[in-house]
Amino acid sequence: MLLFYGLMFGAMYFFLIAPQNKKRKEQEKMLATLESGDELVTTGGLYGTVTSVKDDRFVLRIAENIKVEVAKSFVHAIVRKAGGDKK
């Protein structure tokens, strides 16, 4: 019975916990590389250009003369880096 529980825990780890940790690390790495001029999309679907980076949030320009502050946890993906390469 103990062997069965050990196998179940191992399966749960490899199918649930390990992929979540990998995704979290990739998200943290992406947020660490964001800088002014990068274009990104938020989880709410807003596309914008990073104008400044603060400790826990970014300031995005989403339209001419319209800037919003977005928490770092709501950044979904980088659309284009400041250098011009698309992702």
C-alpha cells in the first residue's frame, strides 16, 4: 500500500507540480527581461508599449497620450522586444 501511495505522489509531481514550476520560472524570466520600449499583451487582452518599469508594475502606453499601470502578474506575453524581433 505504501508503494502505491509513493507511485501516486510521483505521478502527481510529474504531471501537476513540475509543469507549474517550469511555467512559473519562464514567466519570472520573461518579466525580468522586460524593458522600456517592449510591446506586450496583458491577460485582459490589452496591447501596449512599456514606457517605464517599476518594482511591482509597468506603465503601458495603450494609445496616443493614454498610459495605464499594469501589475507585473497580469503580463501575458511579449509581442515584440525593443530591438524589433517578434516573438
